[in-house]
Amino acid sequence: MGIRFILMVNKQGQTRLAQYYEWLTLEERRALEGEIVRKCLARNEQQCSFVEHRNYKIVYRRYASLFFLVGVDNDENELAILEFIHLLVETMDRHFGNVCELDIMFHLEKAHFMLEEMVMNGCIVETSKANILTPEMVMNGCIVETSNANILTPVQLLEKTS
């Protein structure tokens, strides 16, 4: 399947966003999150960003005050997942303007929406920032031109609103 879960956690270990792509009970999720967060936050910057835990490989990266943790199958490519984390942060940066913990907390539904545009059933399905952000812009009413002659591509739309 690939990606099993994605967590965004602050420096104190509080989970700000959690998305699971396999079924776990609430108790199993709490225990798993606690174990993984303690393990990853205890590591220093000189150690690699890959940790094996239970039957998962955890790939994580810190951006400012947020840790992005992705649990994947053991045969998944770690560097590809690091690149995915970077794409997720860049996409959120483009939308929120230098994403921070408060953006995630106060706009959790938008963060989940972006994640759902990128990952489906544990597989990465979209890597274009413009394609990821276009549905969010449509929902926010940023697209007002409706005639066929004035339909904008996602890239044009982002350039127009930036």
C-alpha cells in the first residue's frame, strides 16, 4: 500500500494533524503516536531521518516548530517520502504563506483537504502544487469567471492570485 499514516506534531509532542490509511482503533493510534513521537523527537539533528518501529518505517522531517512524520511499509523508498514531505510543506507554504503550527490548528480542514488531494488510500496520486491547490481555490470562491472562454488552467490561476 505504501503510506500507512501521516502525522504533524509540534516540538512538545502534541499531534496537530493525523491521517491514517489503515484501520487502527483509537487506543492503538494513541499508543502508536506516543511511541513514535517520543522516539523521533528524542533524536538529534545529526541522526538520519529514518526510524524503524514495529512493522513501519518512519520517515520524518522538522520544519520550524512542526515535525512531519510519515509511516510507510518497510520496502518504501525513504528519499521519495522525504521529497513528499517537502512537497507537502511547499504546498502548504504556498497556500498559507510560510505555514506554521497555528495555520494547521486553525485551518485543519484545509490541511486535510490538501493531504487528501495528494494521497489516496496510502498512495501518492498528485504532485503538482497547482493541481493540489486548485480545488481549494474553487471552494473559496477564487474562481469567478465561468464562461468557457475564460477558464483558467491551475498554473494561470495561481499566478493570477499571487
